Amino acid sequence: MSPRRAERDEEDGFGRPARRSRPRTKDRPDYSAAEVGIVVGVDRGRYTVVLDTAAGHRTALATKARQLGRKGVIVGDRARVVGDTSGAEGTLARIVEVVDRDTVLRRTADDDDPFERPIVANADQLAIVTALADPPPRMGMIDRILVASYDGGLDPLLVLTKADLAAPDALLAAYAGLDIPAVVVQPGADLTTLRGLLAGHRTVFVGHSGVGKSTLVNALIPDAARAVGHVNEVTGRGRHTSTSAVALELPHPGGWVIDTPGVRSFGLSHVTTDSILAAFDDLAALVEECPRGCRHDSAAPECALDAAVAAGRLRPERLESFRRMERVWMAPESYRA
């Protein structure tokens, strides 16, 4: 090769040295020794992470590393963090890896939306917060959130607020067949029972705007300072006061609560019959006796679940509760309320 040709090869066409790219490598950074924290808040690309140390909790602000690409980081995630994790003012750490999630609570924008939206990671309990009045309870929405809870592997808990305005009996009876723990509260009520149900758990609070989620969180955690809204007298709907999910640690006896923005819809296009059945251990064993292709609904011929009720092996209200859950996503248009 002539000296001049070699010289041109070393230039970019404008007489400047050509830029050389770094050689590619299959080696990836090892972050196994990085600190692991829990993401407790997300705000415009900044992540608040709580790290456990020998001296107690330390809170750091972090960004998401480029190598995570489009992989989302959500509240509840356990994340590996590098950089300045001191939490000092003006410092910024970096989330480089998200540890595999134990559970994920998801929803879609509506029942025709194929894209799942993860809301909270690694919660083990879901508290469906519902007002008994102002706004009135919507069983369709409660059922939909229940289905999402079963699908995500979270144990449901029913929290009925504003018991000073209406009696809880009818609503409690409607969910008796599901054997869901339930607690009824009103302003100024003793929250000892609720605290006991939350102790040792990571509980995500979900419900309509205006049902009292943030009021409840403020009562459970006095320094939480969650914004509280009111219900519109004309529409009967609450105003969104929580704009993003946030995880807060409970005082003694411990646990975490995750307050989420009020929801007005809960799409379930990602849910399958198998994921609902998985939450009903007693039914999952019985359906193995069903004929091939059985849909397990009331119109299904020779469904083993009906036979189990007839034989006294299954409570009829338990079966009806399961079928109501199934109807939520099999015929979602009738559960918009």
C-alpha cells in the first residue's frame, strides 16, 4: 500500500484523524458486590432508593444507567446501586441493575390495550381501599382490582372507609365467599386491627380517588404528609391527590405501605383463567377432573366445579365468587361501573 493511501485511510475525508470505535467485548460489568436498595419513589427520571446499613436506613437519589435501556424501574424494585450513595445533598447515584421481582402488580389502560403497565414490584399484599359512601362503592372496580391482585400473586385485603356514612354489611357479605380479610374504619377510628394486618408486609393501597387512601396513610404514618383531596359533589368522583406511587415505612410493628394514585379504570387484558385459578387452591385441584376445553363457567357442561358443589365438596358461594372474578375479564364491558 502506498504511503499516501495509508495516510488517507487514517483520515476521515476532511484531513482529520479518523475516529476509532472501541473493540466490542462480550464481557459485562459485574455488579454483584454493589449495594442493593429498595426504590421507594420515582419522579421525572429520579429514583429515591433506601439502602440498609449497619447504622440503619440511608436514602439516596439515583438515575437509571444507560445499559438498562427501556427496562422500567418501578416503586418496590430491589435495585443494585453504584456511585455516590451517601445521600448527601447534591449527590446522585446510579441504578445499574434490577433484581428479579417476586411479584408485580400490573394493569392495562383498558381491556383492549395489549400493553401491560407495571405499577408496583415486590409487594405481597394488596389493600383495596373502598369508601362505603361519598363516593359509593363500585363492586365492578373492586372485582377488577381483585383479579389483578390474584394475577400478580398478591394477597388481597379489603379496607372499607367512611363507615360513619353507611353500614358495611352488604359489601362484606358480597365478598364472604372469597375469605378475604376485611377491616372497617371511619374518621378517628382505632387502627390497631389494620396495623396488625399490615405488620411485616409490603402492602400496596389501591382504590378510587376520594376513598380516603391518603387520609389512611397519614393516620398510619403521621409524618407521611400525603396530600388529601375531596369528592366532587356533582360527579361523585375524587380528585387525584397522589400523583405517583410512593413506599413508606410503617412505625412499630413495622412493614411498608405503598400509596398509589387514585384509579378510574383497571384494564385486565393480560389476565388468563389459569392465573385466577392459581389463586384458588381448592378449585385448581378440582378442575383437573373437568373435560378437555372446559371454561369452568356456569354454562360449561359437566364442569367438575358444579359436581363438587352437588357433592358437598365445595361451598356454592365459593364457586360463585370465583365465577364472578372470571366474568370480570371474560365479559369486561359489563364491569365498567
